[in-house]
Amino acid sequence: ENTQGRKPPAKLRVSGKGGKDDTGKSKSKSFWNSSKKKDAPPVSSTKFLIFGHDSAIKLLFTTRLFAAIWSHISDCDETFNYWDPLHYMIYGKGLQTWEYSPEYALRSYTYLMMCGLPAWFYNSIYIPNPMLMFYFVRCILGIVCAIVEFHFYKAVCREFGIHVGHVWLIFQFFCAGMFISSTAFLPSSFSMYLGSAALAEWWFQRYNSAVFLTAISALLGWPFAGAIGLPIALDMIFRQKMLKNFIVWTGISAATILIPMTLIDSTFFGRVVVAPINLIIYNVFSSHGPNLYGVESFKYYLINGFLNFNIVWFLALGTPILLTICHYFVPAKSKSTLYLPHWLSLAPFYLWLLIFWPQPHKEERFLFPVYLLINLCGAISLDVIQKVYFRIKGLLQGFRPGSHYWDESTVIAGIFIAIATLLGVSRIFTLYRNYHAPINLMIEFNNLAKDKTLQIEGPVNVCFGKDWYRFPSSFFLPTNYRVRFIESEFKGMLPAYFDETANGTQIIHPYFNDRNEGNDFMLFNYTKCHFLIDLDVGRYSDLEPNFLERDKEWSLLKQLPFVNAEESHSIFRAFYIPYFSDKYVEFGSLNLLKRRKLKFE
């Protein structure tokens, strides 16, 4: 509902400088949020209503289901730490990483069970093709994300104004970052759902549910996501004097979530396990931490943020500066927020950047939990730019009686929204065009596997070499088919199949380690591969030869284009620009090869 014209409950309403609120408590001036007229809600008008609730939720569902079908898997962690263990839980076979070894126990089976429960019911009733199970789970994730976004949208309209809410919604629709993260089967995406819902509840002043949702996000999802809840705790303890309430609901949340989670995980691992604590110990307190898996320069998030949010990313980074300019330059007739000062309500985003940006090991998914806040800060910055433009125009040309800043600055908003939309759509299109070949090839492989001439008795070995991390999960393999990894230039730790006995999750295997050191156990005999999937971009070595040229050994079944990043122009590879991208982006070929002699004697 659009509640912009309503005041908050009297006992929670906060004014600006001086005086007392309705509870008799003293009030202090709120920076970024003070005004001459106190206690007034943000100015709003129904004539600026662009999206009704029906159209908003329909568009959100559409965009998220679109992402579920068309987005690729951008992180091999998603495949090997979540999709394949889920495949094991449903079908009894799948790949295991060292993080699921009982010796380390960094990942939670409870998270897999919760996300995979709809899939388990679907499989029990209809027994669908595993590929359909993959897309079914993705669609469920997309629907959950859309519901959270809709709730977040209503909270934004209430707290920051309808104008900010509408711009935020448009940014969400065409955001490449949301296209990637909204249906990713990752704890960081799960924390994005629950953390954003917690923030919405906070802005609705529902503190108990905000604490509970934050706890689910941190304990069941990603423990580091608890940082999003720190400003909520600050507000409860110091501003609202709700220390007792905070302690009670923290205890309730821990008991409700952590106890069942520990019992479930301990049953799977065969020993007492608190997975979130193990994850924190490894990443923060171990001698090497996650840096074994690569480090990035300071500019990594600067570039990655632009790729996923384009100009909105820079608007979001500049929000504190723009709000400060607006505070001193634009005389406010009413408060720009309904309840909280900006420095507090937007603190989760900047606190997150403060924690994760300096870390040497950087990954795109580490920013997923604050993706909705990035677009929110961008929308607030655009709103400030419109107000400043309106102020400058009024000082130069005079103010028209009854004029509203939105009326006078629609063109400014339109320019920013058009640029963000075009760049977002361009990025989404190029992601599909450049990187979707592995999933498309595996879908084709499922169809080819029905060919009677390709039938093989016993396990069928589908091999990957240097492109092992592009395997989209066992959900794309037909029954009786197994993914295998052959030797390549990669020398790090590869996954291995779960032991398929009754207590397979409790077995400690000697070939796993937490140092990213490879083990020959994971490598398969190349001569026993029935099929081979290989990316050919014209670079070869002794361990990574040109398999396509070995025509006496292999025949080509299917070939799809895949971007050759090193030979392509970085700008035209990152965004699709008609004519120029076709001219300056080079493609290799992702090849599905069949061994000419399928049966081994």
C-alpha cells in the first residue's frame, strides 16, 4: 500500500531539532534529515503514481522468472557447493567438495534441505526430468525474490517517498546484478532475500520480525550477512531503548534456528557441527583464509559494480555526498524520510562496503546481500539531483506557484532512467549471448543422449578438462551418466563424488584438504571418456590440446559459440552494442565431442 500520506504511530514518531516527541522523550537533530517543519511525512501526491501494486508484482514476477530461465551459472561454487549436493540429496549421487567433508563441515545441509524441499515434493509426485527440477528450484527462488522485492518496494515508498520507490522499482527491473543474483542458488542470494526483508520490516517499525529475519539470513544463509542487522540493533538498543526486546528476540531466533540446524547438520556429518561458526573460523581466523582462491585489486568492486548496476552504482556511492549537499542547499518543507535519518537507514550498505571492499579475496557474490540497497541509494541520489536541479532552476527563473520538483525535473529523471535501462538490458543480453553456451550445450546433450546409437551399457563418462568449472551441475546429466575431470593445467582442488552408501555424508576422505591442493584421485583416465566437452579458443598446451583435431579419436556432435574474452574488446564484450560488439568481440567454440569407439573392451 502507498502509505506516504500517513504518519507513523505516535509512540514511534520522531521529530527534528529540539522539543519532545509524544512519549515525552528528548529528541536530537537528525543529520541528512532535518527540516523546518517537524513531524511531517514526506510530501507525495497520487498524480505521481506510476506503478499500482498489481502491475508492480506482475512485473517483478515476470523479470525474476525470466532470469530463472535465461541466466547462466556465473560461479562454480553454486554448482559444486549447492546444486550438486542437492542432486545427491534427491537422487543419491552428486559431487562433493572439501567443504562438505566432516573434517571441515563449512556448509550446511539444513540450507540445502530448506531450499530443496519443494523440489523433493515435486520429484516425489511427478518424477520429472532432472533438468526440470533445476529450473523448478530456480523459479521458486525467483518467486521468493519477487515477493521480497515487492515488500521492500512498499517499505521504500513509505519510508523514502513514492518517487524514490518508483525509481527504485524501475532500476530493479532492468538491473543486470539482479538478473544474476535473484535466482542464484547461493547463501549470499538467500541473505539478500532475508536481509532485505529484515530492512523492510525495520522501516515498517516491526522490530521483532526484523531481528528474526536477520537471524535467519545470518545463521541459515551466510553468517557475514549479520552485518546488515547491526544498524537495526543500534536503533533498537540506543535510539528506541529496546535492549530487553532485542535480547529476548535474539535468544528466540537463536533457539528457533540454530538448535534445529545444529541437530540436522550434526546428523549428516556424524559429529556435532555448527556450520556458521566453522565458516567464520576458516575465513577469518585461519592462517590462509580464502586468499588461496585468488585476490583482487581495490578496483575490482568498482568495475564489477558498474557492470552490474552501471550508472546506478556511482549514484549509490555518491549518495552521502549528495544528501549532504541537499541538506544545506535545498530548504526542505518536510522530512525526506518518514521515520529514520538517512545515515541510519542506509548504513547497512556502507557498512557492508567498509567490511568487504578492503578484503583481498573479492567475489561478485559477496555484494549480493546489499543489491537492493544499491538501487535504493541510486534512486535516492537521483531524487536529490532532481531537487537540486529544481532549486537551481527556481533561483534562476523563479518558482512557479504550486510547482513540485518532480514536475520540473521529469526530464532529468528520464535521462538517468533511460541510460540505466539501456545499459542494464545491454548487459543482460551480452551475458546470455556470451556465456550461456554450457547450459545450452548440456540441454542439447540430453536430447542427443536419447539417440539409440549413443546408448552404452553401464556408467557413461562425460569428461571436462580445463573447463571443469563450467559444468552446470548433475541435474543436466541423463540417468547413468557421470561427469569426470581429466588432467589439465589446473592444479587446485577438484570435487569428487559423494560416497553413495547410507552414511555417505559422514565419511572422511583422505583426498580432501582445505589448502586448495589438487589430488590425483579426482582425475579420470582420459582414454575411458565417452564424451568430452571442451572450449576451443585457439590456445593449446600438452595437457590442453586441440581435441577437435583428433578426428580419428573424436567426432563432433554439437558446437556452440562462447566468448573468447582475451581476444575481445573489454567494453564491447561487457555490453552489447549493435555492430561494434559483432565486430570487436571474438568467439571460440564450446564443443561436444563423442568418442568414435564408445564401447571399451
